[in-house]
Amino acid sequence: GAVVSQHPSWVICKSGTSVKIECRSLDFQATTMFWYRQFPKQSLMLMATSNEGSKATYEQGVEKDKFLINHASLTLSTLTVTSAHPEDSSFYICSARDQQAPSYNEQFFGPGTRLTVL
Amino acid sequence: DQQVKQNSPSLSVQEGRISILNCDYTNSMFDYFLWYKKYPAEGPTFLISISSIKDKNEDGRFTVFLNKSAKHLSLHIVPSQPGDSAVYFCAAYSGNQFYFGTGTSLTVIP
């Protein structure tokens, strides 16, 4: 089956530093990747849609300059949280669509990255 | 504006019985619906999906029912197992956008 990995799985950083999270589709090509954020006991919140080779589309309320998304290849998208602050602490999840999958609407999720900003 | 709603935040079911998780939506343009299972501190795992042109899809112990007139879908798990205990999200798809419900926490009691 389609596998999506994320790295790192857990990161702790000091306030003011930048953190990069990688999302990889391991056995398929993903023209579209999605980045979500989940707060405790809340639903997944879509932050942005990332298309390979083009700029990401951010959801309303998501700061583009704070959450930098790069989708340079068909198997890799990165999310960089710039100048992280404690309120950025959350569980970040990426997903990818397998353009070759029979149900092309289906998206496969990574295991998530827990970010803790001290 | 929540376009996909899961009105039951939690559900407890005895092992071996049926678990029924419900989901309501407001947008009639959704053309695909999916159910995901999520354990704490992990990413969601795809469970089962259904196209808007169908009213039922079955995969092993999991069956999803779609009632378009009522804008309602449900996930049935039969028989329920302790390992099914997790948070279940329903999602709807339209125009390259996925909309998630707030999740239902299922506890299967041994």
C-alpha cells in the first residue's frame, strides 16, 4: 500500500528557532500533498495544499511567512515553522494523494510530527 | 462553518457488538466520502471510502452507508474489537479539498 513518512516524529525546540518537517511518499508519486495541524481533542485543520513545482495554497488564517511549504519533487514536501513560539506547539500531519491510485481522491497520511516549543 | 459534522464525540461499545459512527454534511457537491481511524500521537489511517454515486461500500468488518437525501453517512464495524478503539474521522471531498469532521472516539470494551 501507499506509505507516507514524516521526519522527525517528535521535535522540541527553543522559542525563536525554525523547525523543518519533511513529508515523503515512499512508494508512489504525489503531485499534491496536504499539511494539517491538530490540536488536542480537535479535528484536523487543513493548513495548506502543496502542489509539486508550484506555490502552496494556504487556508484562510494560516500565515504564509510563518509556515513555509516547499514541494520540490513528486515525493517530498517540507513544512518549515519559522521563528517558532510556544503557541505553535501542535501535532502536524501531512498527507499525499497517489495520482495513480484507482480512487484518486484518496489521500494517505503520514504518522505526524509532534512539535513542542519551549 | 463546519461542513462535515460528527455530533457524537464519543461512543462505547461492547466487544463483539456493532459500532455505528455517524457523520452529517451540508454540501451536496461532495462527491467522495472517506473514513479515517486515528490513534493518539499518530497520523490518521485510511479505512474505507464511498463515492457519491453509491449508497454502500463494504470491506471486511467495515461498511459505510451513504444517504444522500439526508446528507448522512455512517460507518458500521461488525463485530467490534478492542483494537478498534480509536478516534474515527469522516471526511468529504470536493474540488481538491478535504473536509474533516471533528471525530468520534470509539471505545470497545472487552
